[in-house]
Amino acid sequence: MTSATQSGDKIRLQGNAWHLAALLGGNVALALGPWLVRLTDTGPVAAGFWRMLLPLPLFAFLAWRERGESRPTTKAVVVLLAAGAFFAADLASWHMGIEQTKLGNATLFGNSGSILLMFWGLVALRRAPNGSEWLAFGAAMGGAAILMGRSLEISTTTLIGDLLCLLAGVFYVFYLIPAQTARASMGQWSVLALVCAAAAPPLLAMAIFLGEPVWPGSAGWTPVVALALTSQVIGQGLLVYALKHFTPLIVGMALLTQPAIAAAVGWIAFGETLGLPDIAGMALVSVALVLARAKAPVGPRVRA
């Protein structure tokens, strides 16, 4: 029985070319998100609202199709409402940070939740970090210090952008933990549908409170719809399809396509050049992210 189970796990984690293409394609789609946020002429928080609202009918339809005999418990729904509130805070912080720092920095710091999740796991286990975990923490802090120092050389505004993206990484942890708890008893599309439904209203409320324009202006609906499609439908859809076929280490390596593509887009579209210190800082944070994901269980750890 044990050998059969191990064999099944081995097969499950040996993704084929289509699974690898989906994994990489999902990361590419997610990497375009910061660029599209900048292209919208709504406010950054309002862009997050549309990102949650527009895919909701599709997610609701897919959730209806995957429904089983068992209905979600009241506890699971409450947990997902809390997850949606934290996801709203995550998107609000991240999108505001995207407007104020380099796209590569925003993508790296927005994914810092992986490192925080590893730390959370160590606290839960009540043990000290081992060698590779200390290396991950050290690389993360060293890389972040370099990148934020470089941002401060430009202006205090870009440093604030880095800090907002780091704050988004913290909120993402508090979204992911309850979402994964609910995922144990609910289908993936049901989870996504409820999270989007829970996150959209507070994002709209925050956008109105901040005085942001909510309705698209002269730029039209194209960047708003493209953001919803790439970040929520294509990116998340491809990742949901591919993640179960790969180990966390492979997922972590694939993640590194995100900051590389975001940095390239920032250079081409906005003239955001990278010096050697920037590259060194990004490399350190990237190493930390890979090590953090290598310690994590298989699951949807890539930023949605």
C-alpha cells in the first residue's frame, strides 16, 4: 500500500509539458498585473475592485458546475469572508505600492508572503530555523535592505511604495491561511468565487473613501478588463491547473519569471533601469523565495 501511494505521489508530481507551460504561462500572466494597474485610469484600489468583480460571474458559474452533494458549512463561509477582507487589504496595499515603486520591486515584495508563511510555520511548530531557513531569512532581509536603499536614493515616495508592497505580502498571508483552511472542504472555484465576492465591496468602499475615480476614463475599459483576465482568470486558472503536478521547489523557480518580466516591462514601458545593486538585491530576495517555497507543502503559493 505504501509503495503504491508513493508511486501515485511521484506520478502526480511529474508534470508534463502542458503542465509546465501552464505553470510558466500563469506566472507570465500574473507578471503583467502591475503594468496593467498603471495603465488603468481608475484609482489603484478601484482597479483592484474591478479585478475582483469582473471575473465573479465566471467563477460563480464554475463553482456551480463543481458543486457536490455536500454544501459549504457556515464556518467555511465565515472563514472565506475573513479571507476576502484580508485579500482586499492585500490588493489595496499592493496596487497603491505599484504606483509608487519599480515594477520589479513591487512583484518581489508582493510575493514576500512565502517567507512569512515559512516563519509562521516555524512559530506553529515552536522550533528554531535550521540552516537553509536561516539562509532564506538572511537573503530576504539583505535583498530587501538593498532594494529599499536603492529606492530611497530615488525618493522617499519609492521607499513608501516598497513598504506598501511588503505590507501587501503580510496581508496575503492572512488571506492565504483561512483560504487554504476552507479549500480543504470546498472546491477551488467555490473558494475563488466567495473570496472575490467578499473582497469586492471593501475595495469599492476604500476607493470611494480615498476619493479615487472608480469608473474608467479616457483609457477606457481595455486595461481594466485585461487586468481582470490576466491576473484572475488566466493567471489563477493556469496555476490552479498546474500547481498540483509540481513540487514547491519547481513552483518557486517558476515564480522567478514574475519579477524578471515585471522588471523588463518596467524598463521598456517606464524607463525603470536596474543597476548592479538592484540585480543583486532581486537575486537575494529570489533565493529567499525559492528556499521558502521549498519548505512549503504543495499548494497555491504563487501570488494570485
